[in-house]
Amino acid sequence: MGSRGYGMSQSGIRADATGGDASTLTGRCLCGAVRYRCGPLLYPATWCHCTSCRRASGTTPVGWFTVAIDSLIWLGDAPSSIGSSPGVERRFCAICGSPVTYWSERRPQEIDLTLGSLEEPDRVTPVDHIWMADAPRWDRPRDGLPQYPGLRP
Ligand SMILES: [Zn+2]
Ligand SMILES: [Zn+2]
């Protein structure tokens, strides 16, 4: 993915209403065993419609945001992992199964996190749809955002 002018703030994150560091994001899985802190965003967030995300989450699309891997700190249990494709590691809570991260050896210094795991999901808004070539017929967004057959051009 590339960073472009999507008309968002530089970090892509809205100010934190609680007065904390505006670039810090926190999240957790459903049961709360896995917790994290990370940020700031490296790119605007996206909706991914790929087959692997669909199977890993049980639904489609999956919202993702990206941070520097060094910024991610696990606050609770470390999540379990599965190699979903060559060079790709997906992490999820071993207890409740919530998908939490996606990492690829093609972008080793970055890590993607699920929008749905954020404590305050309204702080990050996806700007486009990727991997529409994999989307089932019933998965056709009408939100006006750009749709790409694969990765961002
Ligand atoms: Zn959990
Ligand atoms: Zn995907």
C-alpha cells in the first residue's frame, strides 16, 4: 500500500477525546485476554475483501489499519499465530478467536491490526476497498469509496 493524500490529517487519526496522546491507539480481543497499544498510523485504513481475511474472520470485508511494528506493545497475553500464506502471519486470541494482526515479510517493519479490535473504532476510518476481485457477489459496497481489484495501485 502507498500513502497518498486522502484528505485526512497527517497521522490519519482523529484527536483523542480523552486528552491522551492523539497518536496512540489501544485495542483488545472479545474476551480481553489479548490487549495492545500502538500507533501512529502509517497509512489510511482500508477494507480488505480477500479470501484469506474472509476465512480468518468468518466475514467480509475486514477493516485494517497499519502501524510500525516497533510501536505495537502487547499488554495482556501474546496472541497465537498461524501462517495463512507463505511469508504471512496472522495473530488471533487463543481463547476467543478474535483476529488481531496481519504481518507479511514483504513489509517486515509494519503490522496491520483489525479495526474491529480498537477500543475506540471511530478514531480510524477506512478510505477504500482492496481485493475486490475476491469478493463474493453479495459483497458490493455502495459507500462511494474507491474499490481496487487487488492492492492499492
Ligand atoms: Zn480473547
Ligand atoms: Zn485480506
